[in-house]
Amino acid sequence: MNNPATKPTKGEATRASILDAAVRLAALEGFGALTIGTLAEKAGMSKSGLFAHFGSKDELQVATLDEAVRRYNDVAFLPALKVARGLRRLRALTNNWLHWVEASALHSCPMMSAMNEFDGRPGVMQEAITEHMQRLNNEIMRGVQMTIASGEFKADTDCEQFAFEMFGIVATSYRSRNLFQDKRALVLANRALDRLINSCLVAN
Amino acid sequence: MNNPATKPTKGEATRASILDAAVRLAALEGFGALTIGTLAEKAGMSKSGLFAHFGSKDELQVATLDEAVRRYNDVAFLPALKVARGLRRLRALTNNWLHWVEASALHSCPMMSAMNEFDGRPGVMQEAITEHMQRLNNEIMRGVQMTIASGEFKADTDCEQFAFEMFGIVATSYRSRNLFQDKRALVLANRALDRLINSCLVAN
DNA sequence: GCAATAATAATACGACCGTACTATTATTTG
DNA sequence: CAAATAATAGTACGGTCGTATTATTATTGC
């Protein structure tokens, strides 16, 4: 049974520690670097011992992506849902999204990596990352809709446009942070975000 | 001699056709998929025959990235420089950037792929992509500066912020196009771009 | 504590990896 | 046309890849 309340079996604990190493490796070097051998070394176990936890490399990759998404939900998405609907929740959604990678002490965002690695390669990973990204996009759009409903955003605010631009801000903040090593990445991102939000606010 | 005016030698022609296949492969499946074997097959030649053109896989990858950048310059950057300085040139710069991937009939942008694959992996590829991205960023910032100088942009326009947001728009348009297969990607991107540019215009 | 079972390791396999080294063709030059 | 050189192919090597099979060790239930 998958009962989180009971003490995990040894196997479950090992699997968790493998996935921890896997998420960190994928965030740093991409899913292509997730080979059974290197991962076994990082996890301090044998290739075959590790492999037994996943039926194939595909399943390992999907499990790693799912684990990354689970963490995103834990540290970013679910906490934002505790904020009251409307602009405040939307701000929480976007802000938590912007900060989740450093909050998780990862080099980069595994979802972003997965997207870039598999968007031209049909297969289970492409399906998985597409679904996750679609869901995330929908949640942002829902947040915008509720901010319209609350009267804080203009009625003609384009949800799709907002989610589109929001993702761009996150993506470019990764470039600044990871490639340019610019410590002001989050400052720039927050400014862009403010500009985006302000453009939707009802005049006052 | 590297004289573009004279007829290319057979070796140069082969190298060019290899790099053509390499750029397309990198755009579709990433630089990780650029293995000597698969590339030799796509290019219709032997592994060793292909390998002789590059001293190592590193050099092959760097050469592929350089070729992609060369194409970007040809179809996007240099044409924009022919437009008069100021807002019109800036629009050309950003617009050509947005369109260069489809104009080149590539699945995605090799520079974007390289960035995502190597931003956490020190080495020659990381250095190369960092340099290229910095240069591109600087050119956008220069374009903004000239648009300030021409009096079209507000004097306090933040060049860095503009270049930061501009890259985000490009990145998110790739997500829409390649992952979501959204045909409206460029429409959304152009709207975002207009909003960015308008926020910098002097009041009138 | 012993049998049953879960978890991990050992080993082996063919496939492909990057890269030398050698052989064979094309092409150019005298 | 022959000699020299450039371009490509052939072959081989140690390594790592993903995965299957078999063995060994931990853990659990009675």
C-alpha cells in the first residue's frame, strides 16, 4: 500500500533517496545525464540494485520528473492555494514559482530541462512533461480568471497571454541566474512580473 | 585558406553538409543526441570519415553551435543592422529573433538547447554558449540604448531589464510552439513584445 | 528462530560510445 | 600521367550504455 502515514519500508526509503539524487542530477546536467551507472554511483549502490526499483530507464526518467513535480507542488503550488483567491493568490502562485528552484536548492528547474530535452522526441517523457506543463499553465490561467472575478483585474484580461508571459519571465530568470550567474535575476524577474500584473489591473 | 569567394574544396563541402545535419539534429533532439555514429548515418558517411573533420566530439559540438550562430547572424541579426538606428532597428532585431527558427526551418533554437544542456556543465560548450548569449544580450541592450538616444524610448529605460524580458518572450514562444504546438505562439509573442516596447516609449 | 519474501548485488550480454591507427580511394599538383 | 596530398573508409579497442539472469543478503511474519 502507498500509505504515507506508516513507516516506509526499506525499499521505499531507498527509492526515495535514489530519486533525490536523480532530481538533483537532472537539475544540474539534464535528464540525459540520468544514466543507470552514474546514478547508482551517486546513490552509493550497484547498477542492478538501483535498476530493480524501476523497470526501465524510461520509468526512471518519468519517476524523476514526477518527483520534481511533487516537490514543486509541495513548496510552491499548494502553499499558494492557502492564500485567499484573487490577486493575492495569483501573486503567491507566480512568486512561489519564481522561487521554487532556489527554495529546493536545485541548480535549475527539472521541468524546464525536461521540456527542452524532450519537446522534439516523442515518447513517454514528452507526454509526461507536456501534461505537467499544461496543468501548470492551466493553474496560472485559473488564477488570472479568479483575479478577474474578484474585480482586481480588468474583465478583458487575456488569461492565455498572462500565462504565456509568466512562463517567459521564469525562463529568462533561469538564464540570468544559471548561465549569466547574475545575482539580480530575481530582481529583474520581479520587476517584469510587476509590470505584467500592473498591465492587467483595473484602473484606479 | 578560408576564402569564401573561391570554390570550396570537397572537404569543406562535406564539412558543411555534416554541420547542416548536425544543426538540424541538435535543434530537434539536443546536443546530447549529436553522437558520431548517428550523425555519420544522417550524413551518409562512415564514422571515421566524419570524425576526421573534427578532432573530438567537443569540437564537433562547438562547431555545430557556431554554425547555428552563424545562421542566426545571417538570417536575423545582420539584416536588422541594415535598418536605421532606433526603434525601427530594435523592432527588426527582436522580430527577426522571434522568427529565425521557423525562417531556418528548425524544430527549435540550437542556442536555447545548448544553454539548457550545458549551463550546469563546465567545459568548452558552456563557455561557448555563455559567450554567444552574452553577445546577443549585449546587442539587444545596444539596440535599446540607440532607441533611447533617438528619443523614442524614455531616457530612464532599463536596457538590462528590456533584454531580460525580451529573452523571456522568445523562450516562452518556443514552449508554446514546440511543446504545446500552439499555432498562436507568434501572435502571443508579438503582443508581449508590443507591451514591452510600449512601456518604454516616451509619452505622446 | 525459521521459513518466506523483499532488497540488493554479481555477473554477463550485445549495442553503441569516442577515438586511434591503418588502408583505400579522390583530388590536386607538377 | 605520375607523384603527392586530401578525403574517406575499415577496423579495432576499452568503456559505458540498458537490461536480463542468477546469487546473495536483509527484513519480515509466524
